[in-house]
Amino acid sequence: MLRRIDLPVGGGILQTAVFRLVFLFLLILLVLGGWLSLGLVVVWSGPESLLNRVLFFSLLFVSSLSSGTLVAYGLGSRLFPMKRDRGRMGLVMVQGLPFSFVVTFAAWLQGLRLLSWVYGLILVILLGMIEYALLPKGSK
């Protein structure tokens, strides 16, 4: 008896696999380039000018977003128990967003000397609540 195989929308399995490989390659480049650029900004510029601070927080957001996305993709089989959700790049990006917002917001609070253990704990709790709200329907 032959089983029906559903192909992903927009192309075949090979096209989807190539897209995932290209996505992962670009994501790894973004992780390496983002953290390297952030390190260069920290080492060779001071926090005096507004442009340096904006550049720092922008690079921190991009670096933490790409790192969080890469971790979410790596843990995808554990985070998404339903097979239809595994490897979905849009869902993986959404999983990396709250982490990057919390890291950037915590760095901004620390720059203002307002970050304390209480605020850090509140940020971590908010991160957990946002991540739980973004889980697919079948995995809650």
C-alpha cells in the first residue's frame, strides 16, 4: 500500500533543505559578524557619543537575536514536539526575539545604572511568559 507524502508549500523537499542550509549558513555568519563587530565597538570606541551607544545597542540586539535564533533552531526538536513545527524558520526567529529584547533592555538599564536583581528577575519572568505565549498551540 502506498502512503501519501505531503510536500511543503512552495517547493519540494530538496528546495526546503537548501533553504534551511542557506538560512543556517547566513545565520552563523550573522552570529560571528555581530559579536565580532560588537567586540570591536566595545574595544575601540567609548560610550561618550550618542552614535556609539546606538551602534552598541543595535549590534547587541542583532548579535543576541542571531544567537538566540541559532539556539532555538538547535533545540527545535525539544521545543517543538509536533513534527510540523520542526525546522520552521519563521517560528525559530520568533523564538529568538524575546531573548534579544531582554538582553538589550537589560544592557540599556545597566547603562543607566538602573539594573538590579529585582529588575533582572522581572525581566527573566517576563521572558518566560513571552516564550510560553509564543509556543505553538499543540505543545502547551
